[in-house]
Amino acid sequence: MSRAEMFPVLKKASEGNFRSFRGIIRGHHYDIATLLRFIDAVLVGISLWAIVEFYGEVRDYRYVLTAILAMGLFFVIGQFMDIYRVRRGASIFHEMVQLCLVWMGVLLVLLLIGYATKSAEEYSRKVILTWIIAAPLVLITWRSFIHYALGVLRRNGFNTCKVAIVGARDLGAEFARTILDSKWMGLMPVGFYDDRKPAGNRPLVNEPVKVVGDLGTLIKHAREGKIDAIYITLPMRAEERIKKLLAQLSDTTVSVHLVPDFFVYNLMNAGLSNIGQFPVVSIHETPFNGVDGWIKRLEDIVLASLILLVISLPMLVIALGVKLSSPGPVLYKQNRYGLRGNRIEVWKFRTMTVCEGEGEVKQAQQSDSRITAFGAYLRRNSLDELPQFINVLQGSMSIVGPRPHAVIHNEEYRKLINGYMLRHKVKPGITGLAQINGWRGETDTLDKMEKRIEYDLDYIKNWSLWLDFKIIFLTVFKGFSGKHVY
């Protein structure tokens, strides 16, 4: 049987049929990483308790306290050593080494605590020695099972990711073979993209992966959402070509990776991983992978719920004021670009006498005749944006993030500002780093918008929970107004 017959799905994709082939659990791999984190920690505690039971030791508070402490330490040290970052190409051996290193870190901290408190002699040596050996074996067995189960799922077409390979030469060919020979990764190459003609027989001429287009076609397919990830295998001497390609891809929301090396580019949450034996560098990535995404969502739900409880009565008063001040609806709903460039509906209190359509959105200016007297007050104090806390609970927005722009403005500025669309690697926010630094309101010149985008991208690159709290705190004092807010 030929490889083309063995991979009918890849053959179909390489012939230009890019119809959606999304795995059933695709898009939830970060949920899986969070579940793994919890189960790993629980197994550490359960293994100690099982050993205590096995040896018939007295079940007292010491072992309970040690189990809880070990679980917490494994959780924290595992996060510090970044063992829960989703890496499709990582081998099980690599995971085993990481788990053992984290376990050694846990043991070191426990030994230091035992030495400092002089409590080490209170524990059974046979229990502790058995636990030291058994816990990592339990973790490795559990992870091996998960690794095998995910491999089976991906071999059967679940949890897959459609990838494009840039460069139809030797390196690209070897990279494609690695993917084809490792179906457990769940990576499905839709084809090569290259402006150059294939050299010799290396680029899998007789394989299901074909050259399906040039770099212009790649950009088109990326913008149309036909590709989930792009792996660039161009030689490093093609630095200028790579830079140009990255600049064009920054106008999309596709995850971009370089194989095998990189120079100095405009990195966004860059990370190093492996696909088989190939080192891969992520160039444009979201900071909200894995548990960070859960933390961000939990932050939004808790804070938005508390804030809505506080502002519910003022919102009712504002709604009544809007209704009495001018005819029309209380809320103004407008389409915006959200996460990954998808359309979302953003809510505001209506502040104008008209509700403009998609193709005729004009930024508010000083002494704008469209703004009502009550609406002007709301806009000056950002009170018109209070309904967006409902958008946060709905999941389409975040409390902190790049402010959403009108669709027509997005289409205008994405052509003028390099990297503009990268702000959509995260959810849009009610407030952001640009707003607390004075860059809110009208952007009547290009340099003003460039400055706002600069702060938006800085936020994405440097995100932390502390930064979110800092922005929220400063918003209260200087983020609700500005000299360009009308």
C-alpha cells in the first residue's frame, strides 16, 4: 500500500480541499493541561496515603499535612518549570525527565522543611523511602497512559491541527516526514507553500503532501482561516524573505513557528518546543495558553460579577436617563473584532441620536453634533461602557485587554500598521495599558493609533495577573477620561 493510500485525508487536503476537519476535542487541549496539573498533584498525595495504609502506619496529621504540602509544591514547581505548556511534539521521555525534576524539587523543599522543624525523625523511613520511589513511577505510568491515549485519538483523526509548511526543499521534506511518521502528534500537513520550484525528488513528490501554492496563496489561506498553524522551514540565509513573510502573517491570527532557528524578530510570547527531533520557535502566540487562560477567565468572571453587583443600580439610572434624553434604544450594539479576529457584538449605552451601520462608523470628535447632552457626560466618564461587563461574563470580552475598534477601522489600520492584527491574539478589554497611559478616545492621526497599538502589543507580550490588577487600579484614577475623549 502506498503512503498516498495510507493517508487519504492528507491527500484530499493537499489537492486543495480545505473543508473544515476539526477534531472533536480540538480547542480543549488547554483544558486537558489543567486537568493533568490537578491529577498529577492528587496522585502525589494519594501515593503517600496508599503507602501509609500498605505498611499499616498510624494515620495521623503528619502524613496528611505532608501529602497536602507535597501536592501544593508539585503544583507550584510544575508551573515554575513550565511542564504543562501544551507541546504536541514532545516525547514521553521528555515528559518523564521533567516530572522527575519537579519531584526532586518537591523532595528538596520537604527535606529543608523537615530539617528546619526537626520533624524528620517523626516519620517512618520505610514509608518515606518507598514514597520517594513510588510517586514518580505512578506519575510516569499515568502520563504514559495519557500520552498513548492521545496518540490513539490523533491517529484516528481527533484533536487534529491543520498545518502548512513553508519551504519545499530538504528541511521541509524531512519535517513533513516527521509529521507523517508521528500521527500521534495530531498534526495534519495540508501542503507545502513556496515561491521556488521544488529541487529534485526530496519534497515528497510521491507523497500525499504536495506543493499547493506560493506564499501569496499561503497568506490568502491564512486570512481565510483554512490553516491552524504555519511552520517555516526556509533557510536562515533567507532572512529578508522570512521577515517579509512574518510581517504579512502578522495581519492574520494563525500561530506561526520557525524551524529550526531564528534571528531577532518581533516576538510575541515566543516559546521553544520540539516536533520530533526538530526544535521549533513560536513567533506569534497568545499568553493565555494552559492554566494562564483559566486564571484570566476566572479573574474576569469573579471581578465582573462583583462589579455588576455594585453598578447594577447606577446602570438602571443611566438606562432611564438615556431613554428620557432622546428617542431610540437604550443600548447600542456594534460588531467588533474579538479573539482570533472573530466578530463579536459589543454593548454600550447609546450616547448619540443615531446608530450608525457597519460601513459608516465615524469616530466621535470634539463638539460632535450627533452626541446628546446626556451622552456627552457618559462618554467623558466612560459610563457608556458599563454594559460591557455583561460582555465579559458572556466570554466575548475581558476586563483588561486591547480596546475593540470598529470593524471598518480595523480594516483600515491593519493595512497601515504592521502587526496591528496581533492585538486579536487575546480578547478585547474594557480597559487596557493604552488607556491608562492616556491613549484613549479619538485617534485622528496615524501616529496616535500606532502608539495605542504599541501599548496593546506590550500588554500581550508582558501579561501577568499583577499587570491586570495594576491596570484596573490605575483605570479608577486616570483611565476613565482623557484629552481626546469626546
